[in-house]
Amino acid sequence: MSARRRGILLVVSAPSGGGKTTLVKSAMSAEPSLQLSVSCTTRQPREGEVDGVDYRFVSQQSFRDFLTEGEFVESAEVFDHAYATPRTPLDAAIAEGRDMLLDVDIQGARSLKRAYPKDAVGIFVMPPSAAALESRLRARGTDDEAQIARRLSRVREEITAAREVGVYDYLIVNDDRERAAADLLSIVRAERCRQGRLSPPELE
């Protein structure tokens, strides 16, 4: 005998270099039933990225077509590139009781919480300090000095927005990778048991 429930959209955000991608991968490794929402983007793949796995890499025209057709639940321009979350896979996951992780920025989190107020759970991942964040950005080796400066300048604005009422339900400080990953898994497991999300079985 088991309870039936709707799927959960676990919306994870962080400043660039905050470590959310690593935490999301860790959660998926520990909980194989979790699925990753694959965003669309107009930027070019980075080394090692796979189309359809890391992102769906699309042309500017294809992106505009999807936008016009209403296929995106949220979209944003970030550092001269467009990103968006397809709606259809989310609707299917909720209906089928599957849980999805979404790696999005603050603007995307706002849109997802508006579109799915009962099913989206906002989680903000913070770096332990500005110095630690800068070190992580430099260690990635994917941005030049100008891009690093732009990303760092946004951190204070992003952290302020993370306190906005109604967007983020949880805050994780990523000062220790294993502990932060455990915190994320605890949130996933607690949300699966939330009253109102489950349809209890009939007792015989």
C-alpha cells in the first residue's frame, strides 16, 4: 500500500560559481529517481557539454519560434545568451509523480513559482564568501577577467533577491560540499512527505 502524489519541481539557483551544478549532480547520483530539466540555450557548447544532456543548444531563430509558440515557462537573457525552460516536460513530470531538478537563475525561479505555485520548491545555494566565489570562478577557467568581474558584481543583487518572499523556500550555504549535498537531499525527501502533496491510500 503506497500513497500517490504529484511530482515536485525542485528549483535550484545560485550565483555563478556557487556550486549548484555540483550539488544537483550529487543529488541525482544519490537519488536516481530524480530527473534533470534540460534547458534550451542559444550559446555554444562548452568543452565536454552534450546536446540534450547539459542543454538543448538551439539557434536564435529556433529559440524565437519556441518562445512565440508558448513552449517556454520562463526565459532570460544572461550575458548575451538566451536560456529557457521547456514547459511540456514539467507538466508531464508533475502529472506522473516524477520529481525534477531545475538549475535556473533568480528570474527563472520567480517565473516557475508563479507558474507552479503548488508544485515548485525554491532552493537558493550561497557561497560561503565573496572570496570563495571568486576563487571558484577562476578555477573553472571558462570566463575571462571581464566576465568574472560582471559575475561578481551581480552577487550582492542576487543574494538580496534570494530573500524575496515567495520565491525561495530553503537556503543552503555551500561551505562544505558533502554537507550541502546532504542538505539538498534532506529537502527533497521532506518535500516528498509534505501534507497536501500526497493522496493517502484507502485503508482496507
